[in-house]
Amino acid sequence: MKAGAVHDDLSDHITCCGGVNSGTSRNIIVALAGNPNVGKSTVFNSLTGLNRHTGNWPGKTVDLFYGIVDFQGDKYHLVDLPGTYSLRALSIEEQVARDFLINEKPDVTVCVVDATNLERNLNLVFQLRDITPNCVVCLNLVDEAKTRGIHIDVEGLEQELGLPVVPTVARDGTGLEQLMSTIAVVARNGRIPKVTLSRETAGVVNCLPGCTSHHGEPGVSGHSGVEQEIHEIYKEASRIASRTTFHAPSHHKDTTAIIDDMVTSRRFGIPLMLALLGVVFFITLYLSNYPSDLLFWLFSVIERQLTALFMDLGASPWLYGLLVLGVYRTVAWVVAVMFPPMAIFFPIFTLLEDAGYLPRIAFNLDHLFQRCHGHGKQALTMAMGFGCNAAGVVAARIIESPRERLIAILTNTFVPCNGRFPSLLLFASVFCRGIMGSRQRAALAPNHGLGVASPVQGSSVMSAAVSGAAVLVSISIGVLSTFIVSYLLSKTILKGVPSSFIMELPPYRKPKVGQVILRAFKDRTVFVLKRAVLVAAPCGAITWLLANTWLGEQTMLGASAAFLDPLGRVLGLDGVTLLAFILGFPANEIVVPIALMAYLSQTAMSQPASLSAMQSVLLSHGWTWVTALSAMLFSLLHFPCGTTVYTVYKETGSKKWAVLSIVIPVAFACTVLILLQGIIRLLGLA
Amino acid sequence: MSESPSDSWVALTELSPGEAGTLQHIGLSGVLRLRLMDLGFTPGVGVELVRKGPGGKLLAVRIRGTVMAIRSSDAAKLLIVRG
């Protein structure tokens, strides 16, 4: 019965009816709800392993993650609802969670609750209990509660709530087995009828008009009734929490407050944030050189083998060119350039995210957003944009005001996603070599003989530091551009005053390093790389064809580049680079490989076998530090990739905003680059 | 109460970091009012001003065991009694 309502995506997995025993194994839908920052995703990840799927659920164009757990012979489809404090549908996330519960009617709903903060979490439990029949409370973080001297009377809580309560420590898996068996029992028998509601609780349940009303009806209409209801819920939550929670004297130091004294300090907050980012970029640049070179070497060995194979088979030159020089090389370059920095940067970034640092960035930057009439949570969507701009656009749902949400959506491209990040690093290294190259030519002569090793060592640290600083500066320019464009938008097409904003500053938590690294690797690195390779392969073939189809004197690629060259020069780039950016619209990852192939087709150069050889290709084709700087800025500020534009269309439901999401950044990027050229010429720098 | 409200009620923004009080009145309307209440800002609840943000325009407030960031323009409309 439930399966019938589920979208096709999921019905592949749900072959028989949800919750109905069809003989051997049953399919049971379990919704996972909970406040943000209570370890809900840890519970989800620990139960489902790393086998996450995206399911498109009916009613809304919303993708929810789900995972499958095999338990006692049955298949449990765990659906990860967005983390929400409430189900009053005051935000899109709350609406999504509420719609799922009402429309899909999951067999069991698990509410993950923070044991250190029972009172506030009970608000959601009460609402869930009323909206769904079969609810299980997962009392998470009991270890953290213990170190803070908080003890919770689990049986007393079960009595008070009339729901099964399972204490867990999701980080190390404690209690998860019991959670699963409780879910199984509830799925089989319905709510465990071992307790009767206390009279006060029952009273509260009966007076929840906001929750029992039709779905999708935000409980805003009858204000005073809803307010009364919230008041009652908290009174009850407070009563239950004080009856079941016992505080022992503890010597626990509030480390969160100590860290926040520095990290969100009025004087040091922003400098510390920049320093932290700078260190992360430096580590990424410094460490990724070696694996990059290794991959280049490996791929060139394979290319030689492939070449020999094609020769042996007597394949025609165009087939060899198309498959090896086009498809294989482009894919190899994408992997060699992108994989190492992504494999280093994203785990570090995810660690910061899981530790709870991102809300502090939003906290530190909010006064700047206030000044440009933006929303403080825009900083969080920007942080998501570091992973993927399309994800950043989706994340803008956390912003309740439509005006500020649109501003966040339209400016998200100014944060370099992980597809652009490696090209940014490469351009930064070229920029660095361009600058140092001109210095070195002047001061190279007296350096010979002794101490050969140390200058080499020193220069690689040095160049990583300079490139790291260049990336940091360019990201700061991206952030500055976000502010400027947000301000301009709020003064023109998105007029309005800043709305309010409220955000939790959760306690810092030690991230689960192993899980984070695996998750960052699978969800971000492999996901993005796979997409890049899928786009790179056909684009490599097309680029090779363009580079080898002659139109009179020129190849088609050469002709297009020559056509774009005047415009490229105005922007401080050249025709080839501009063409590469345009051809890179499907995925930003392939911009550098296209540019390289175009350059290499101009001259009969062999395949570059290292990262520095790759940089040399650019430098030997007329790139200077100005070109590299312009390319960095253009990469940072130009139109979002095809996926992101499509996501903007899906999220806003309007072609107008999708088009504007291209037009606004392009106009801004061109303005900035033309200004840059002017300044450089004015100062006589190049 | 012998005192009239205006004598003892102050805006949340008047507190200095580390100072606490009891929420008396939410001078806001619409969705934000509901949202704040939904997060536990109900009259009678204890609030503590934890710190002010780098621009001084954002406050970190502890309420029901959670630290929430709220803009001072909104916090100015939350009236409390000190202590």
C-alpha cells in the first residue's frame, strides 16, 4: 500500500508492499527525524553504512537520502529527513519533513534526540508523536551527557512520553542494535502499548491544532492558537525534562565556550578564520603536488602502452587520435589534476564542518551580510558551495525569506566549487611561477654549487605558500564579490530590508575521523570525479575533433579560438582560454584539459608528464602572471556550470532566474577583468 | 508586582555578556515571532547573553541549553527582567 505511493526511483528497491508481509522479506519504511546537530546523520551513516541513495519523492521536487538496512531478514529503508527543530512548516526544510511524514506515512518514525538538551528536543518529539502513529525516540549523545554530569531516567521518559526510548552513542555504535530491534518491534506490532499516557501529556496531544490540520497548511493562520500550543508544549517539555534529567556535580569544562572566546572573538574572529583557510590551502597545494606527479607519470606510461597497442592493431590514425589523444588524455588529465587536491581538501573541510565550525563563519560574517541586506545563513550556503554550487543553491532552502534566498542562489557561483578549485590551484601555481620566473631571471646567476638541495626544498614550500596565498586572496575576492553583488541585487531587482535570522551555534564535537574521510571521499571526491570523467570523455573527443578538422588554413578549434581572441585579450585572457571556459559549461573540471589540448594541437608537443610540465605548457603559450591572475578571477566569477543553472531553475521554478544566474556573474566577471587590465596598465605592471 | 513593567523590563541587547534574565515579552510579529517561540523563546524562559559577534550586530544567546545567534535588531524587541 505504501509502495504504491512511492516514486519510481524507490520502487526499484521496494518490490513488494511496504509493511505487508509477503512471505519472505518485508520492506519497511523508516523516517529519521531530529533537530539539527544532534548526530542524526551519524545515526543514519552508522546504520546504513556508506550505501546512500537519493530518492525523488512525490509531491515535491526534493531529493531525500535513503539507505537500506537488512535486519532480521527484513529490508528497512531508512529515509533521512532534513534536520528541523519543528514541523510547523515555517521553512522549506520543515515543509519537506512534514510532507514526507504525512504523504508517505512511514511505518516507523525515529526521532533522534540530544540527551544533553532534552527540553528543547521534546518540542519535535511531541509534534512527531501527534503526526505519526509509530514513533521511536533515539536518545543520542548519552556519552556527552554523562561527561557533563547529566543522567536521564530512560524508563521514566518512556512513561512520560508513551514512546519507546533507546539510549545510543551513534559515534561508536552503542545502542544501535537495540534501536533496530525496537524499530522492528514497532514495525511489527505498532506502538508498544506498554505505557499509558500521563494525563497532562494526553491533554497536550489533544490540543495540537497546528499538527492535526491539513498538511502543507503552515500553522501561521491562527496565531494565538499556535502560540498557546507552543507555550503548552514547552511547559510540558520543561516538566518532563526536569522530572527525568538529573544533574550530578561535574568538573566538566565548557570547551565550546573556551574555543568560541577565540574563534568568534570580535577582534580575532575574522583574522583567525582567514588564517585557518590559508593553512588549509597551503597544505592542499603542498601535499597534492607529489600524488599529481605520480598520476601524470602513471598515465603517461599507460598512454605509451595504449599507443603501442593501437600500432600493433594497425588502427587508423584518426581512431587512435580520437580515443587516445582525445578521450584518454582528457580523462587522465582531469583525474591527475583534480583527484589529489580534492582528496586532501575535502576531508579537511568535512572535518571542520563536522566539528561545528561552519556556523561560526556565519556568525563572524553576519554583520557584513546585514550591511549588504543579505541573510546571515548565506555564509552557510557559500560554505556548501565549496563542495558544489548546485548543492549550495539547494542549501539556500535554509533561508526563510524568499528575497534573501534568491540573493544567496544567484551569488553562490562566486564561491569556487570543487570542480573549479583544482584549476584555481593550477592557475595560482602558474601565477606564482610567472611572478617568480621574472624575478629568477634577474637573480639566478650567483646560485650554484653548495646547498643545491635546500633551495629546491625551500622553493617548493615557498611556491606552495605563495600559491596558497593567491588562492586565499582570490577566494576573499569571491566573498567580496558576493557582498557587492548581494548589495546591488538588494538595491535593484531584489529590493527589500534585511529580514531576521536565527541560527544555532552548536557545541563543538570531535568528528569521527574515519567516517568523515570515507564520506568525504565517497560523497564528494568520487562523486565529483565520476561526473567530471563522464563529461570529460565526450568533451575530449569533441575537442580533439575540433582540433583536427581543418577549415582551410586553420583547425576548427584554432578558428574558434582566433574568433574569440580579441574578446579574450580585452579580458586579459586569450581566445583559447575563453573558448575552454565556454566549452567547459557542462562541467568546470574540463576547462584546463580543453585549454591544454587546444594549445598542444597548435604545436606538436608531447604529452606533459608532470604537473610542472603542464604549467609549462601554459607558460610557453604566452601566459604571464597577468593571464594566470585573469584566469583565476574569471574561473572564480564566471557563469555557473550547467548542473547549477538547471538546479537554479528547479529551485526557483523560473527560467528568468536561471538566465539571470548566468547573466549577472558574466557581467560582473567582465567588469572586474576589464578594470583589472586598466589598473595593471595604469600602474605599468605589465 | 508593584513595579510597572516599563521600570524593570529591559531589551535583551541591554545585557552585558555573561548576564542573564527572564524573557517577558516578544515585541515581534509574524513568522519570526512564531519561529522564536518554536525554538523555545516563550515568556518566562531564562535567557543569557553569551557574547556579541565581531560587528556587534549579532548576539549569541543561551536559551534552554542551546546557544542561538540572533540579530541585535530583533533582540532589541525581546524584553526581559534581569537576574
